[in-house]
Amino acid sequence: MKKLIITACICGAEVTKDHNPNVPYTVEEIAREAKSAYDAGASLIHLHVRWDDGTPTQDKGRFQECIDAIREVCPDVIIQPSTGGAVGMSDLERLQSTEVVPTPEMATLDCGTCNFGGDEIFVNSDNTIKNFARIMKERGIKPELEVFDKGMIDIALRMDRKGLLKHPLHFDFVLGVQMSATVRDLAFMAGSIPPGSTWTATGIGRHAWNIAAATIAMGGHVRVGFEDSVYIERGVLAESNGQMVEKVVKIAKLLGREIANPAEAREILGLPPFKG
Ligand code: KMH
Ligand code: ZN
């Protein structure tokens, strides 16, 4: 089995300090959380950014500041800006995170529209997805194909047939937002992608640890962090993203799976070696 890539989704766009006071907002807090995850074994940082008051933003300047600050303390980590942003943002706003310098190695590409709790709808029309995919391909950015239900795999594969994606494809299965966070659904997702693709999975909220354990056993890669869950165990708030990554490392060790460093993660994902 390939070594395990751990992605830390350190910030998100929806979770707040009211949920957990350790959720990062400022540039310093974001860099602190990235370093805690990196030191614990994360090779990839999935990045959203905020203004100091916690408001989510896709502002290019704010992304640049946060990425520069992360780079100072995590010299070789893979940084994957979100192009999902927060519900309700325009496509142009969302794409700003791909305009930083140097061009990101990866970015997320959300592959469909879904319910996002309460009255919220996360909108990704076919034309949005096509446009984002085309721009990422032109800029040499590897998309992480964000999948909230099986139909989104089918949409991604349609984009692939139009020549908008470069192989090997990399998927992220998000369980517990739209589709259920069950091992049955996880296995169905993992069995529905083309051979040679790589995949990461995350379980939202209390599902984080079951999905992490199943994913490690199945040979997938794991995402954890404040974006997806604020608890380290039932009723206990996590102190940091690093603490959550440490827990994944422990589960992986128990199951005999080694952890990938950033260079190994790049090789597994088919990314070119890091130039620095
Ligand atoms: N915040 C969600 C609306 C992504 O990063 O691409 C979208 C999201 C997915 O988090
Ligand atoms: Zn995200």
C-alpha cells in the first residue's frame, strides 16, 4: 500500500471561534495552525483564509499573505487553496486564490451543486466547473476534485472526457454533508473512479475518525482539520489541527501504514518535485 498523505484543512470558511476558539482567522493564526499540522505529519494544507474578524474571503492579497506566512514555517508543504470559498461567493471571487505567486501546485475543483446545511446551497453549475477546470489546466494547477456525492464523480468524468483534466485524477470524498458518512458509501465512491486515480476522504463532524480509519485500511488518503470537525473526541474540542493530524498518524501506525512526507506525497499525486 502507498504511504498515507494527510491533508490538513486548517481553517475552512464556515466554522468559527464560537465553535472552537482555536479556529484560525489572522495570518499568524493560520501559519500557526499550518505548522502544527505539518509538524505532526501533514504533507498537504487545504487552505481557506479569513479577515481578522473571521469573515471568509477569497481576496488574492490575503491568500498571498497567508501562503507566504505558511511557506516560512512549512518550507516544502503542498499548499492547496480552495476555489470553493464560502457559499454565495461569485466565480470571479473564488478564482482569486489561484492567482497567487508562485502559481499553486494544486487547488480544489468542486464538481457539483449540493445542500450545505439549513438554507445554504453550494452552487457549482456545469459552466462554472468547466471554466474552473479550463483555467486550472491552463495555469498548470492540479485540481483536487471535490465530491460530495456520486453524481459529482460522474460530472468530473464528463469534464475529463472533454479533455479538461490531466491524469492521474485526484479526488476528495467529503462524507457527511450531502452523502452519508458510511463505509458503504466510501467504498462505493472509491470503486467509482478510474483506475490509477488517487483519493482522499474526510468525514464531517463526529464521522471524522471512522472515515479516517476506514480510508487508511482501504489505501486512500485522509483529510482532517477544523474545516471538517472541531472535536478530537466526543465532546472534547481539539487544541489544534496538529492534534488531529497526530491522531490520524496514531491510527495509521496501528494499521501498519506509513506516512508520506511532502516529497513522497508529490510523487504519489503525480506532481512535479518542489522547486522551492
Ligand atoms: N466552503 C464550502 C462552501 C472547497 O474548499 O473547495 C466549499 C468548500 C470546498 O470548502
Ligand atoms: Zn474547503
